[in-house]
Amino acid sequence: IHSEVFTDAEEASVIVAHEIAALIRYKTEKNEKCVLGLATGSSPIKVYKELIRLHKEEGLSFRNVVSFNLDEYYGLAKEDVQSYIYFMHHHLFDHVDILPENINIPDGKAPFEFMSEACTQYEEKIESYGGLDFQLLGIGRTGHIGFNEPGSKINSTTRMITLDHLTIQDNAFAFDSMADVPTKAVTMGVGTILKAKRVVILAWGMKKAEIVKKTVEGEMSSNVPATFLQEHSDVSFVMDESASQQLT
Ligand code: F6R
């Protein structure tokens, strides 16, 4: 894992957005689809803001982009403001020219009995595009990437999981109370993420310093699923100074 420390999240996010934009332009020139794995949460918001600016002011087109989001809360639909599909429309999709048919997000409303089939289909759809060219990630304080909580295996695929208590606590701000946070979610697996050709993981602020250290310097273990990124040959861990504080 290659650590890259920036003064602040703003500066770092612009650089990450420019890498994504360059990839979109390169793929578009070659007449190929650009397959992006996208994340929600607070970490990628400034990256999306810069991508929107590049679209509006510098002609960056998303018509060739196919996106696959990492995860969705189980039980939430696009009308729910806390759902990740709502988030993605609000923070990116509604402001760029991505084609609606090229947007993919795990379906939080799939009936329980069809969930495993829906997850297999999600994996197959990613494969049908030749895999993810680029995966953007945040990191949870439990060491989750996507919603691969502690216990997740290195070769795990898209599936339904139970959210860790700490994750529910950290995400409760978006809901009326902790009791309203869904306890389950659908997430791409660690294995799905590791198959991406390039991975960029973001962390901002002191609250992430401890998990950043464990991820980069700790022993690889399913107790901290993000450590599995150590197996990947092209991962950049992009962080601000506060998040880098505990690195040796
Ligand atoms: C979001 C996701 C999660 C978040 C993580 C960090 O799609 O998969 O892994 O990236 O929980 O969240 P923030 O960025 O809000 O600190």
C-alpha cells in the first residue's frame, strides 16, 4: 500500500478526481467503457465535487462511464434520503451526464429470498464489463472497506452482511436515532474489490489515524479487512496529515 499524505482533504481530493478524469478521457479516446467502483460516505464527497466541476467547466463527459457502487443499506430504497443510491444521485449522478442505464448499485430492496441471486448477478455484471478499472474506497473505523466488517474473508464476494456496532454508531448521524440505522447491508466483497485494476482509498481526520496505521503497517488479517489491500499491487492510500499521524 502506497501512502500519500496531503496537507488537507481538499487538495488531495482534487488530485484523486484528476486521476479519475484522466482515466475516463483515456478510455473514451480508445472507445472503451470506463468501469468505476464508487463509494459513499463523507470521504469521497470532495472528489465528486471536483468531478462535477470538471464536467461543467472542462467538458469531462461521463457518457462512457459504467459505475458500480460498493454497498447499500438493506431495506432502503432510492426515495430514502439515507440510502446510498440517493446519496450518489445527490452528490454526483444528477450533476453529470452519466447514462442512467450505466449506474449500478446493490439493490437494498431485493426480497430476502432473492438476495443471494441478486448478489451473484452483481458480480457477473462487473465481470461482463471486464472488471473494475478503478475502485474508490473510504475506510470505516472497524477496518471495513465497502461494508466488509471484521470477519470478512479475502476472497469474499457481493453478499448481505450485518453491520458492526461501531459502524452503526458512526453512521447514526444521518438517521433520527441509532435504532433507525439498518442493521444489515449488501456489499461487494473483499475479493470483488481486490480484482479492481487500481484502488484508491481515502482517509481524513484524526478519527481515522488508528485504523490507517493498522491497515498500512499491521499484520494482514480478517480482523481488519482493509489489511487485505496489502495483497494488491496498485493501491494508494490518500490521506490528510491528521489521518497519517500514527504512521511510523
Ligand atoms: C461507503 C462505504 C464505507 C465508507 C466508510 C467510511 O460506500 O463503503 O466503507 O467508505 O464507512 O465512511 P466515511 O467516509 O463517512 O468516514
